[in-house]
Amino acid sequence: MLKLHNLSKVYRTDEVETVALDNVNIEIESGEFVAIMGPSGCGKSTLLNIVGMLDSSSSGDYVFMGENVAGYPESKLSNIRKQNIGFIFQSFNLIDELTVEENIELALLYHNIPANVRRERVAKVMDKVGIAHRAKHMPSQLSGGQQQRVAVARAVVGDQAMILADEPTGNLDSAHGQEVMEMLQALNAEGTTIVMVTHSPAHADYARRTINLFDGHVVTENLRAAV
Amino acid sequence: MFHNYLQVAFRNLVANRLYSFINIIGLAVGLAACVMIALFVRDELSYDKHWDKADSIYRLHTTFNIPGREPMHSVHAAGPAKHAFLEYFEQDVVATSRIRTFSTVVKHGDQALFESIQWTDPETADIFNFDVIAGSMKDALDDKSSIAVDRSFAERYFGTTEALGEVVNVNIYDITRDYKVAAVFEDFPENTVLDIQAFVAIDEADFVNQRWEFEQWYSTNVYMFFELKPGISIDSINDRSAAFLDTAIQIDPDAGAFTKASDFLEVRAQSIKDIQLFPQGRNGSEMKPTGSMTSVIIFVAIAVLILLIACINFMNLATAKSTQRAREVALRKVLGAHRGQLVAQFIGESVLVALIGLAVGVALVELLINPFSDFIGKSLALDYSDGATIALLLGLVAFVGAAGGAYPALVLSGFLPARVLKANKSAETSGSASLRNALVITQFAISIGLIVATSVVYGQRLYATSKDPGFSKENILVITNLSRSGMRDKQEALRQQVEQIPGVLKTSLAPDTPANGNTGNTNLIREGESDKESMLIGRQVVDHDFFDLYDVELLAGRFYDRARETDGTPLEENATDGEQQVGTLILNEAASYRMGFASPTAAIGERVRMGLGPNREAMMEIIGVVRDMQFQSMREPMRPEMYQLRTDFYLDLSIKFEGDAQPILREVEAIWRGLAPEVPFDYGFIDDRIEEEFAREEQQSVLLAVFAGLAIVIACMGLYGLASFTAERRTKEIGIRKVMGASVFDIVRLLIWQFSKPVLVANLIAWPLVAYGMVSWLESFPYRLDSWIIVPLCVVAGLIALMIAWATVGGNAARVARANPIKALRYE
């Protein structure tokens, strides 16, 4: 699916140079479920952003589905991203002014899909994550778990091949957290590649492989036997 | 605590430079416009209120109600009215006095200049108060060879105000007399409708050959002022004015269509204080151009609108920005601040900004007041020692500050601290968002309205001045004052020499030239009909060459012909009582219909009786009918007219030329100086004259354009501030949309659409209002733009507003749209 080769990311301000990622080499196969762990500030989110093409690397190669995308202009990245990658955030990042339905539809809005097809797919995915009865509600009327389910629905409604989840359970209680993890696992079982940043070892256990980062380096990679 | 407030206020101003700049500059421009308009309006309202007897000075106006015609209003009165009015209203009126301005030739030493001098009655010295520097007004006006001059006149001619006993030679009509200065008075202030520089006494005996000036009832040439006795109401005078006329003027009931004077004459009094703003005469009938209440109202409205736009910016930005200060408010509350204290703090801050705005605004006024004054022809100044001015300025600041600060103050102070501190997100209520929308709509509705109004006023002026008047108006130079003694006997010589100048194509000595303001009328009666059937028809006097030079189209018959001695109008002097003279006459189309002819052709060869003077008349054969032309003024409806041929007196020389006017003009002047060096040279161009009639509209359209531009600039500044604020607030949403695949273009479109909606709504509000207003405005012109023109103008103005809004919002939106979404999402 993707391959990072000697990838580095350096942040510069006038006075300080911060190395967020230092010669990272990672390969993720199609259909994998990978957890990225590590202490705060180790570069997890930076890695995820680069993988998600929301940020670019300072040096090194990023081969995505056989194409080296390092150095691609934003518009091109944006195109690849919207075809292939879905996002789930810790703080849900739903638009407050849109209903549940509209928030999910947003992921299809920029794909030139006719309105009736969009509505169909949104309805289907809402059923799948069990939020259909809240379709007309505003995000502020939902619980955290429900909001994250909307976010998951939004991430998958476009049939994305890969989902990037940045601490998806960070703002949820354990019951809701587990619910979301089970949802991700189910998606993975259907063939979606999932890359997830998490602090929770228990939730990392849902993944087949865990990458541990420390100060911008990959320190260990643990492969779990198939669950 | 106050120190803390002040510190926070200043730090906020500096931290939010863009908002502070928009607020302060917007407000400063708004206040400056307001202050200048206020000065203008105050000046307009002050006209003629300074006379000691201002409340009891009135002027008598005359209206001729001729059947079948529009009533003819005149702000003048007939000369005999002075005595008759005082006699009839002896119980009510203290004094009456006439003022008649003549354009004279004044000689002093070896210079001769045209000067306007006022002939008046001695009572003028009692009715108006003069600030006399030397001599006595009474003495000057009681003696027919004395003159009273104002300071400027004295200084110009004698170099000093100590001018008693100095002598000037004045020529008008048959009078050429030395006048001795018997009084010098201070120049009149600018805010009076009187335009006076020198007075001499009326002696009716001086005008025996011009009896129409002061002695005839149907010739209105004088301004007649009168002073009312204390306690007498002007209504009681107006109510008895018909009875006054019937007593003063005796009519022979068998002679004409009327049995008494009040059947066709009307007089009414107007307070001197109302003349400036409610002028009742034709354009140009006052001593100097007047203002109008309509202009005052328009400008007050503009000032209010501009201030409103500036205030709206202020409120909008303050409200928008305030939600970002929720945390500060919450903390202050947690630390024990009362709501009242917070309200005071926020209102105080906004008053502070308003004060800074005022300071910048006053600087702007000082910078712009002189050009503005020059443009509107007044001398306005901001007087800081004047309590009313200071009160006005501070009042404006207090109002703007309080109005701008009130809403955010009340909203902010109402925040619940726990929610604000916990929620960690913008605490904006939907109420403040919709208020802001409403305010933006108001701003743009005002701007669109001003754009449309400006273009209609401009278009109407263009239309009226470029409308075909029925004659050729280009490349015609008119030399005036040919009847002055010194030139009177050299008219033909002048004409012959002028015709030799290269570039001169044609000349005409027609006494009446287009737009010269002559409004004379003469009665015509069709042959065989009684005097009761008489029609009063407009009269212009022409020569043989007039129609050719002015390129007037002949509809039927022929023009006057030099070869036919019988062509023309018989002279009154040559007629004897009871004998009927004969002559020929050319009418315009409207007059031929008015006289009852079926067509222009049908009128040819018919005969009409025409009055030549008391008991004298002529039978005139109609030899030609010409196309209707706008001889008088584009501001007046076309009137039925006759064109009498007279070759016995000339006033003007019309010159049709080709090429550059200046060298021709110089040669004509050289010829004039050679023929009559003692007579001043004066000239004009026909197309200029026509345009001058619309000078007021021209001025208005320029001012409107300036103020509309200001309104739009201020509104755009506000929109820019608001757009950048909104984009900031929507950062998270924009980030999400980008992650979902939205392109920069998608985001820009989203933001631009958000600001297009209020502009579109503003159009819907502005269109009907401005259309209604402009249609009513246009109705005051007899020849006007088709009202439908307002429809495309509205659409264009709407598009302009939309473009401006897009340009304002677009750059900002693009910047926001290009920003990296992860920042927005991570630090949420």
C-alpha cells in the first residue's frame, strides 16, 4: 500500500530546529491494521499527517500505491487523498453548523457524485455505524461516542482504501472507545487498510502490527499473530 | 481599575491592528463627511435669519394665470405695486421697497467695467439693517445722484472705505450720470439671498422711455420687499391679495376676456427667510443661485447614511471581535466583576476608538474643507470656539461610541463564565451573526442606492444637455451688450468686420438668443374673432439671419426675406391710435396649433391681430411655421412661440464659426475695442449657456458620486474586516472540508458565496426604494430620462456591488483556503 524510505521532517523557526521524524522507514501492506504508539511529541501525529498527505516531508521518499508522491503539489496530493484516504480525529472534527447527514455527505461532496447517489451511500453508511436515527441532528446534540461514529461513517462513505485514525478513542470513555475499535476492526476485516495513532496499549492490541516511535525514530515493530 | 481598562483597550487596539485601522479610518471618514455636510446644512439654514427684522420681512411674488397655459410664477412684482400695496395694506405694512438690478457700465478714471448696480427705494435703508462704515444710507437713497457702495466696491474703485464724495459715472438706458458716494456699508454676509454691491435711488422720471421697468402693472421686474407691522399675520395679507389687486388695477370688462385683475393675476408674499430653501421662481430668477430644501434633505440623508455605515462597521467588527474576548470576560467575572462594570468597560473602549476616529476625522475636515467649500461655492469653516460645533462633535462621538459598543457590551457581559471557560470554543450566538448579516445588508443597500442615484442624476444632466433643442447650438458665440451707448450705432460695422474673420461662417443680430432668459409674451387674436378669444403666445424677437444661423427647420411657408419690405413687425412708435398696421409673422408648430390651425400648412396666409401697445395693434400675416424649439430653457416645457422680425434694435451678435473659438474670440474683441473702447466686451457660448442651466445637477452628481464612493469604500472596509474575521472563525470548518478533498477553489467559492448572499438581499431592498426616489426626482424635469432606465442601472449597480464585495473578500478567502488544514484541526 505505502512505503516510507528514509523519510525525515524538520520544523524550523528562526531560532530552533526541531527534528520531528528522522530517517523513518516503514512499509504498510494493503489490508493491514497498524497501530503507531509512543510518548507525546515523538512524531506520531507528524507521521500520520505525512502519510495522510496533509503535510509534506523534508526529505526522503513516500511511495503511495506505487507512486512516489514526495514533492507532489498540493492539488495533486489533494486528489490522491480524497480518492483513497479517510480520516478520523480524536476531537471528531465535525462541522457544528451541519447535521449528521450533511457532515457525512461532506466526504462525497467534492467527488462529483450525483446528489441521489450521495444520499443513498450516506444512508447505507449511517445504518452500518448505527447512527441513522440521528440523521437530522446537529453534532452538539450527540454524545462523544455518537459523534465519533459519525466521523467513522464520514471516513468510509467514500469507499476509501485506507483510514488514518489519530487517537480515535482519546476523547471517549472505555465503553464508547471499545465500540469504535470494534467498528475499525470490522472495517479492516472487510479489507480497509487502517493506520491508527493511539496511547492505549489495549486499543493497540486490536492492530496486527504496532510501530513504536521515540524522538522521531522507529524503535520497535511488533507483529502480532493473526487474531 | 480605570488604568487596567485603558491598558487593555490600547493593547487590544494594537493587537488587532487591522480591525482598529478599519474602525478608526471608517469612522473618521464617516465623521468628516458628516461634519462637512452639517456645516453646509447649517449655512443653508442660516440664510437671511440675521436681519434685525427677519421675522417681518416679506417679498411679494406674482403669478399670471392665463387660461390654457401653465401658470407663470415670478418672484418679481410690478413697479406700481410698491405704492398701491402700501396704500391698501396701510394698517398692516410698515414700508415697501423695490430692488431692481441693472447691468450697468461704470466708469471711473479711464476704466470702464460692467457692474451690477441695484436701483432701490429709500425704505430699503429702514427694512434691512446696514452696517454703515461712512456716511448715511438715508442720505444716499434720498438723492438721485448719490450712490451707496459696499466695502468691496469702495476698495476696488477707490482703494479705501473712506470714499465719501468720490464719483463714479454710471450708464444704463438713457441715463449717464455722475454718482457721488454718500454711504459706504459693510459687505453683506454670504448667507443672504440679496446680492448687492451698490444702491442708487429709483427715480421713475429717469425711465420714461422704459415705462415697463417701474410703471406698468403687467411687467414684473422688481423684487418688492415689505415689512409687516408687529402682530400682523402674513396669512391675513395673502387672504386679501385678490381684493388688493382688484382695487389697484382697473380693468375694462368689455375690452378682453377678464372682468377683474384677480381673474388672471395673483400675488403672494414669501418670508425672506424661506427664499433660499424654498425658491419659487424659475432657475436664475434670484439675485444669486439659491439652494433648495430637497438638496438639504438629500445631503442630510447622505450624512446620516454614511455615518450609519461607519457605525455599522464599528458595531459589526466590535461584535465579531468581542466573541474572541469571551475568555477575558469570563475571567473578569470569575474574579468578581459585575455585569455593569463590564458593560461600562466595553462601551468605554468603543467610545475611546470613536474619539480617536474623531481626531482623525477633524484632521480630514481641516484638510478637505477648503476644496469642498470652493466646490459648493461657500466659505465654510470649522469653528472650535463655537459651542454648538463642539457639542455636535462630542455628541456624535458619544452616540457612535455608545451605539457601537452597546451590543457587544451587552452580549459579552451576558456570557456565563463556566461555559465559556470549559467549552473552549467560540461563544458566538446565532443572534450576533444574524445582526451582523442585517448590518451588512443595510450597508450594501445604501451603497447600491447611492450608485443608482448618482448615475440617474448624471444621466439626466447628460440627457437634458445633449437633447436636441430644435436648433443648432454648437460653435455659436454670442457677443452681448450691442445696445450700449457707444456701440449702439456701430452694430452693423461690427457685424461686417466680424464676418471678415477667417472661420466665421454666419452672423445674426437677432435681439433674442437661445437661453437668454427673455420670457416675454404677446396676445394674438385670429382675424375675425373678438378680443375675448385672445391667446397669450411667447414672444422672441429675431432678425433675417436668425433661422439660418441657428439652423431651424421650416415646416411650412417661408422665412423672413430681406427683399420684401413688408416683412416684419410694425413699430409701436410709428403706429397711431386706432389705426391698424400690417406685418408678417412666423410661429412655431405649437403656436400654430394653439391658435387653432389644423396644421402648419393651414396656418400659412392666415392673419392674426397682434397688440403693439396700448390701443395700438397690427394685422399680421403668418408666413412661416417652424419646428418647435427649446428657445428658453431645457428646464422648462416647450412653449408656443412667435418669432417677430425687428430690425430697429439689436442686443446681441450671434456668430457661427468653425475651428478653434479662441483666436476668433480674440479678433472679435480687438474689433470691438477698435470700435467702442469705452464699452466693456462681454460674450458667451450657446452650448455653455445650456449646460449652465444644469450646473446644480452637475454639482449634485459630482457630490453624490463622491459620497457614494465614500460609502462604498467604508462598507468594503467593513466587509473586509468581517470576512477576515469570519474566515478566522471558520478555520476549523475549512480545515475539515480540505481534508475531505475540497480544493482551494471550493473554499474560496464557499466564503464568497457567504458574503454574496447579503449583497443580493441588499439589492432586493435597495432597488424598489431607489427606483421610487429617482422616479419622483425625475418628475421635476419636463424633459427627462425614461424611467425604465433605472432598471438596468439597478442591475448594474447590483453587479458592481457584488464585484466589489467579491474583490474585497476574495483575496482573504484565497489566503485562508491555501492554509494547511492540519494546523486548524490540531490546535482546535
